[in-house]
Amino acid sequence: MATVSTVTLSSNSKYWQAFYYDSVGKRRARSLGPKSRISKRQAKVLCDRLAVELQLNPAHGGSTRTMRLGKYMERYLASRLDLKPGTLELHRHTSAFLLAHFGTDIRIDKINRAGARDWWVALTKGQLPQRKRPASATVCQHVRNAKVIFNHALKDDLILYNPFDRLNGNAPIPDKNWKYVSRDELRLLLAACPSMSWCMLLALCRLAGLRQGEALTLPWSFIDWGNRRVKVMPQKRGYPRIAPIDPELHNLLLDAFSLISKGQQQVIPPDSIVVSNLWRDFGVICRRAGLERWPDWCQVLRRNCETDWAQKYPQYVVSTWIGHDIKVSSRYYLQVPEQLYDEAAGITSETATKTATNPGCGTG
């Protein structure tokens, strides 16, 4: 990479000026300030600082002003052709919060770490334009997005450092006290479903570990009937994974296949479930089944599937089937089932009954 030449100090009648040649050999000048406020010695120090800045960041040598935040965010979002639509939308939300706090006219090189922390405080307290105070995990997500956004500016030599690099973007340790849905409870839910589409949505999430979007868009052509496997095209990654088809799920798929209409390409027809009403309709199904509705229901069903698999198969295999890293499994998904505590303690239904009627005397 071509570098900027040495910075020299000069002046006109009232102002100190720094002169240098940029990477293409064009002579540039930058005002350092009025002589009435800055001494010659201070002006030389500013020249030295400018020389260091231009040496580290030659792109600054071509212009006296860096890009404004509003213009940069337009440029950044337009350039992220590699992001999935959902991820790009999250970056748009982060961009909106950055613009709401800093404004569109601030130069991106004027955003420092103190300003970045003020933005984090405002976001955490819900002081930026939003419906409600965001959860800690949501704040961490926006922090990670802001780091990525300004890392691109750093790579493009628009700034000298990332002002968001010292903010904590790690989500808090998740609460694993989520609902464990047993096979019997799943059968109650399936019996309460108003349609086969709802049965397939619940079964694919609980028995095959599919995400909600993966289940809703699964084509019949991805079902390998002979080997009892299902190919899943994730929304977060560009390559498919293969998951086994549970015997109970296999029977449900056969029932659903026997009911398909001519030309139906997907396991769950697009118009058979109203996506905007999923939470409400799931609550109705739970009431019919005599169960309490739990939050993040699709995610919880997926976690149940991985927890069951983890009791039988190596974790690297389970993580491959479920479609994420082993670290993600241990941090967010796996839960220790109650039955394992009972097995380790040697508790059976008979011993549990004896303990309940004749508790031990080990309290003295």
C-alpha cells in the first residue's frame, strides 16, 4: 500500500497549515487552527500526530473530512450482500439506534469509546426510539452488530480504531429452566391440533429439532423415506444438514403424505398456518390439551429434541443433526433431565413411594 509523505508545517497570515503529498502524489493541505490560539510548538505537535494518523490510515490523506454517519450507514447496508435478509434487518435496527443517538451528520471518526458507552447506556435504559426497554440479550446483539459495522469502517481505513470494541457483546448466561415436553405431553398436543399442518409443525420441531422457519418451508423432496432422514436447509447458513427421522415422526409424515393435495410441494402448505397468529393459536392448542403455554415454544421444542438425543448419541453427532456448534449446545440448549438425577441416585417408583411414606431419619 502506498503511504503518505512527511507532513510539513506552514502558515498563512492567520492560520497554521499542514502540507503533505497523498498516496497518489497529490499535494494536500489541512488547517491546524488559528495562530491566536495555537503556538508554533503546538502546531508542530499536531503535524506529528497527523503524520502518524496518515501513516496508519492512508485513506485519510485523500480528504480532510471523514464520512458522515448517515452516509456511512447507507453505504454499509448496501454493501452487505453476504447477509441473510433476517440478519440484514437486525443490522438495520442497530443502524437506526446508532443514528438516533449520534445523529446523521456526525463524522464517524469523531465517535469515541466514551460516546459508544453512552450509546450503550441509552440503549440499555430504553431511551432510544423503541417500544420498550430491551432485554439484555437484545442489547448484546446490537452491541455485536455495532462492532461489525465499525469493523468494516476500520478495514476500509475510514477510522483508526473501533470505538465499540470494548463494550461487552456477550449475552448473559441463559436460564435453562425451560419446559421439558415429554412424549406423552407431545401426544396430547398433537391430539389437540386443529389441522395436520399444526401436527407437523410441532412434531418436526420436537422430534427432528427443526427451527420454526425450517419446518414451515420444508419440501417433501427433502424427505428420504428409504433411509428415514430429512435434509434441512437452514436459514442461518447456506449449506444443508441431515437429521434422522424418529419412528413416531415417520408415522406422522406418512399420515400427512396420504392427505396431500395435487401439486403440494411443502410438508406444511404455505396458507395452512397463519404465521402472525402462531403464538395465539399455540395457546389454544395448549388449553385443549390441558397444558400451560410456555414461552419460546418452538425453540423449547427444539431444545427438547437435542436434550433427548444427547442422552443416546455423542454430542458432536447431535450438534451436527441440530445444526449448531457444540459450545452453543452446552450454553443454550442442553438441560439435565430429572430422570437422570433419579437414575444416578438409584430412585425408582418403588423407592420413591417408600421415601414418601417413611422418610429417612438423617436429620439428627
